[in-house]
Amino acid sequence: MKREIPLFVCVVSALAMIIAYYSPKLDWMDDMLQKWFLIIAVFAFILGAISIILVNGNRISKQVPGWGYNVVLLIGLFVTLGLGIFGGIDPKTPFFYIFTYIFTPLSATMFSLLAFFIASAAFRAFKAKTWEATLLLIAAFIVMLGRVPLGELMWSWLPVLKHYSLNNLVENWIMGCFNTAGQRAILLGASVGLISISLKILLGIERPYMGGE
Amino acid sequence: MSFFEKINKLDKRIIFLILALAVIIPLIFPLKVLPSISKPVRSVYDFIEKLSEGSNCVLCFDYYATTTVECEPAARAVARHLLSRNMKIVTYSLIPDGTTMSMRVMKEVGDDLGKTYGVDYAVLGYKTGTMIAIKSFDEDVYSTFPNDAYGKPVEELPIMKNFRNARDVAFLFTVADNASINYHIMMDFSEKHIPVAGSCTAVSAPELYPYLNSGQLLGLLGGLRGAAEYEVLINHPGIGIKCMDAQSIAHFTIAFLILISNVAYFMTFRKGKKK
């Protein structure tokens, strides 16, 4: 029964959604299932919060190396949650200040570090060792320099090439032609793959919702 | 050890330092080089210019705090353009971070242009469920968002009087750092025929070109560059243009680093072959 019930729920829900989509007479079912989904999805947040508390609480109780970070994380969670629930999230509330002046700059800083790692990785690995790598390198150079105003300015100084717009070359040719063709192929391939995976889930052949079984 | 061998073994901390300087110096001493306008950005601007005054527009804040620096300038520029043309803006978000982000951006832009909350714009906040949330919003705004982000019933907001479902929307613009633009294309453009345009991080922009090419996406502001172009179009230089100088120098620095690493690689490779 542990396998059959989740499988039954999954197959029935999926079939109901598909039938409701194609049948105007079953609009009421579509609306009802949508509302159910929105309500169930909210519980994922509660589940997430419980999971964070359990995982970090466990690490703190066992005092594993770096457990101090888990304490900071839990303090951050409870303080932000408490301020948000009891103080609101409007501008000029403590929650708003935490979000704007602590969370946002910290998140942006973590993301910005990527640029440094990419620069270092590109320096070490981006070598024109083969014909394909050389082609990729040339395209990357044109896009990288063509997408910034300084690149366009320098292009306009070149004797013959200045008559051709660098922006046009990047937009219409590299992005609009070669890139679009490649992206479209990927998109169509991925969509076909998605349909086949959906069918497998619908038929109960794939059961990722049962813990990767 | 020869010069090229030293280059090949360059400490990554030196690369980090060079890149940091390449970003910081132009922010202190800006070059003030303006970008040219690309077709996908021009399309968005032209469409808004042609919209009749007072049209209902939706602005979606679908980006996380991590990409604020890259995404927010576009949100600000488009919000400013819409409000300056007296459009009515309703914002919502498919990302939890979006609520606070939209509150801040809309308040700052709205106050700057002398617009009133609830009359000229409204912030509805976050709704979980991505595509289902979009579908629900398109079918009935009131039941999807009974209250706005400030907890006020949406029925009490004057702007919401003529804003009940997708049929009342003249234009939708989404600022996203994830697949939200694709969802809006599927749900809003394909099903409800709402003109959809968007802004995304520069790294995601190439994925959206097939939609631009097919006409499903009206226009696109790709990364900071797209925002800078839009700021030029609305004649209001902001953070997008300022940051483009830093991005210009950073791109040139990375290109130069790749170039010298290739020269060093081939010089040492040739030397090794001779031996």
C-alpha cells in the first residue's frame, strides 16, 4: 500500500489535469485542482522550515566542526521570521531593513564572486587547442566585446569594419542566427524529453516522488 | 622559469586582484560611453510608447536577491517609463524575494514621479505555484490575491476596479533570473494573448532568442546592457549606464587575460616541441 497509494494519487491527479485542460465542461475541476495545488504548495514552506531546523539542530547538538555557522543560520531564521510575522514587511519595518540592507547585499556578493572564479577558470582552461575551441573562442570574443559600449566605440575606430555595426553583427548574426538555431534545437529536444518523462511518471514507470525509487 | 611559463602558472589571487581593480576603477572614474540600441530593446520601448494612456500593465518581479544588481535597473527603467506615460501598474511575483523588491522599486520610482499607491500602481506580492499561479491570476485576480502586499483588500484599491483578469491587461513585463519568462510566454501570451516582454540576466538571454524570433516575446532587455539601453531610450541615466562602464572594462580585462594565457600556452608548447 505504501507504493500503490502515492502512485494512485499521482496518476489520478495527472489524468484529471489533462482531461480538464482539454474539456471546457470540466472547468470547475480545473479551478478546484488549481486551488488545491496552491494550498498544498504553501505547505512546502512549512516542510522546508522544519527540515532546516532539524538538520541544523542536529549538527549543533552533535557539535560537528563549523556548528557555529548553524547557530547563526537558526538565529537568522527565527529573528527574520519573528520580525516578519509580528512586525510586518512594509517599508520602514525591521524586516524590510534586514532584507534590503543585509540579505540583498550578502546574496549579491555571493553571486558576484562567480565573476572572479569564471575569470580565473577562463584564464586556465579557455585555450585554442582544437579547431572547435578556436571557433568558440572567436565567437566568445566578439560577443563579449560587442556587448559592451567600449567594444562598440573601439570598433568604430577600425578603418574598414567601422562601416558595419558591431551590434548588428552580434544581435542579427551570432545571437539571432547561430544561437537561435542551436537554442531552438535544444528546446525542441528537451521538450520531447519532457513529454516522455511526463508519460513515464504518469504511467508509474518513473517514481521520483517516492524517494528516487 | 621563462616569462611565458610564469604566465601559465599565474596565481589566481593576482587574477582576482586585476579583475577587482577592473570593476572598481570605472565605478569611481566613469567613462560615460553610451550603448547603441538593439532591436529587442527598441521593440519594448516602441510598444509602450504606442499604448494608450491609462492602460493596465502587469510588472512581474521574478528575480532573487542574488541578481538584484543585474535585474533591478531594468525593472526601474521600465516602471519609470510606464508610470511616466500614465499607465496603471500592478505588480506580482513568483519568487518570495519579489515582494520586498517590488515594494522598494515601485515606492522609489512612484514617489519620484509623484504617483499614488493604489491609484497609479499596486503591489500584490508573492504567490507560490509558478504556472498555476499565473493561470489563477489570469482567470481571477481578486481570488488569487485577496489582499495586496501591505495586507489591504484589493477590492479597496481604486486601480483594481478595472483590473479583474487577463482580459483587462494590455501589456505584461517580467524581470526574471529564471524560467519565469518562459512560463509567462506559455500562459499569458499563448493562452491569453497578452503581449509579453521581459528582462533577464545576460547569461539567460541567448535561451530566449527563439521566442523573440517567433514573435512570442515582444522584446527583451538582456542583462545590465539591456537596462542601460533602456535608460538611454527614456533619457534617464541610472545605475544601468553607470555599471556598464565597469562591465566594459571587466569584459576587456577577461578577454586580455584569455589572450595572454593562449599566447603563453602556445609559446611554452612550441618550446616543449623543439626540445
